[in-house]
Amino acid sequence: MDSSAPNPADDTSMDAFLDKFQSQPYRGGFREDQWEEEFDKIPLFMKKAPSEIDPKEFPDLACLQSIIFDDERSPEEQAKTYKDEGNDYFKEKDYQKAVVSYSEGLKKKCVDPDLNAVLYTNRAAAQYYLGNFRSALNDVLAARKLKPGHLKAIVRGAMCHLELKHFAEAVNWCDEGLQIDAKEKKLLEVRAKADKLKRMEERDLRKAKLKEKKEQSQNEALLQAVKVYFEDEDRAELYQVSPWSTLLQVLQHPRFSVKALTPAFLVCVGSSPFCKNYLQGKRVHR
């Protein structure tokens, strides 16, 4: 007898099973108006993982999480899991959670220097996009201690120096990276920008020094031109006040006197005709 021939009994059973749904609808399925929400509770179909996993609300997801983060696995396996989790958060632009995941991976203290270098570099990238440029640079430095030629770390470090306005350092980091890959587009871009800003900074610094020198010369010329005296009325003599003296020092002079609670001074331009005529015939103590 041919075993592949259709079995009428099987067809009858299937028909009965299908007919059952006409009179008794399946009650365990999704509601038509909520199927998207129901699908989003299944880990395989989730568009975005919940920030907090409640075992009662998401039992399947909680079960998967306990398997993924099993402490019985090796530190390397756990660190890699946290790295992958951080990468997923990074792709979603949830940089704060990415930092947490990479940090958890580093806490596992695995002995793989390459994996740790990647964790530091990836955390630096997340910190960079959070605007934490100093923290990002510290992570990059840690990554390069483990793997000095790690190009991604060098690129990220150059970008951090640029944001921190360390233009000379940014150029140096770019030059180091370009020795590894002379066509690295991001390094070429950062170097061009950093070099331009470095030249502008040096130009502004030169201008500021020239301005400061000019103002200093003007102040010195003013101090040389303006003369300040106080009068000893009892002796009809004048005392010239040093431009470097404080008011307290002048008030403490034995020949200085205050009238009506107001100290009095004579201020004039030393080369002016008035000053020359006024001082003529008077004894001046300098």
C-alpha cells in the first residue's frame, strides 16, 4: 500500500479543527486593535528595549537578560556582552546608557587588552557625544596605553583636543594617526581645522601682546608726564609723590596734613607752562 496516499481520516480531523473556529473563536490570540502593542512585548519584535525590565510585565525579556548576564560566564564573555549592549544603545543615540554599559564591561576586568581598549574607545565616543570631552580624552588615553596604535582611539583623541581648544595637540595626534593611515578622512579633516584654528590663535596672541605692550608704554608715558605734589603750608614747600606710592603711604608722611577731612594734592603735567610757572621759586622735595 502506498504510504504517501492521502488519508481521508486526517482530512476529516483537519476540517473539524478548522470548523471549530467558526463556532468557537480562539481566545488566546492578539486583539485586532492591539496587535502592534502585543508584538512589541515580544523580545524578537521589540522596536526598543524598555529602560527598566519588570519581570512581571516582560517575563520573556527578563529571562533572556538573566541568561545573557549570567555571572558564571567568563569575564571576557561578560565584557563582550556589555560591549554589544553599549553598541546597541549607541546606535539608538542613547549615549548615557551606552556609557553605563561600557563601564560595566570594564568592571569585569577581563585580561584581553584589545577588548578593554575597544571598551575605553567606545565609551570615549559616547562621552564625546554627551559633551564630556575631558572624560572622553581620559578614556582615549587609557585605550592607547593598552593599544598605542589603536586608530579609532587616536581619531577620537584628536577630536577631543579640538573641542577642548588644544589645537597644537590635535595636530600632533592627527599626525600620529596619519602615519598609520595616511588617507584617514576624519584625521585629515580634523587636522586641517585644528591647524587653521592654531594659526588664528597664534595670530590673536601676537596681537594681544602688541596691544598690551602699547598700553604699557602709554601708561608709562602718562606716569612720566603727570606730576603729583602735596604742599607743606607751614614751610611753604612741596613734596613730589611717587607714582608707585599708595594713598596710605602718603597720608602717613610726617609733613602731610589733612584739612576738612579731605586730603589735597596738586596734579599737573610736568612739561606744561602752568606747572613750570607754579613751581618756579618753590622748594620741591623729590
